[in-house]
Amino acid sequence: MRKIITGLSVTALLSGMLVVVAARTKAPAEPADTYKTKCVACHGKKAEKKFDTSISDDQMVEAVLKGKKGEKPPNMPAYGAKGVTAEQAKALVDYMKQLKATP
């Protein structure tokens, strides 16, 4: 009986660990999803607000990753500290440029 209880306990523990690992390794969000949930409130539906396309892509990516203090609040938060990679930030910048260019 003790072996059965121990076996069930180990199985439950391993199942719990698999759930945690699966949650941590989920695929990164698509730029459109990220934009809709994190960016649209300040930048607008078509990236028409507070999005300066005259600066370089590298500067825009840096603003996404490190944040940026604007002339007046709200300030751009630093998403690098929240787990956004440079590749994801670049994809987001590219998505925003497409939005802005679409009539």
C-alpha cells in the first residue's frame, strides 16, 4: 500500500512540474496581439499617436526595450525588463510601421 501511495505522490508531483514547465515555455505573442493588449491605449489603433517614424528602427527598438520618458506622461515603459526580446521588439516596431502606413 505504501508503494502505491508513494507512486501516486511522485506521479502527481511530476505532472505538476510539467504544467509549470509548459507555462514557462509558451510561444511568444504575435506582434498584433501584443499591440492590441499593451500598446493601443497610448499609440492608437493605427499607431497614429506618440510613434515617431523619423527615428531609426534601432532607436525605436531601444525605446521598446528600455522605455522612454516623453515630453509629458504617460511614459513608455521598459518592456525588456518584462521579458520582451530585441527580436520581438523589432517585430512590434515593424508591425506598428505597417499600421501607420495603412490608410
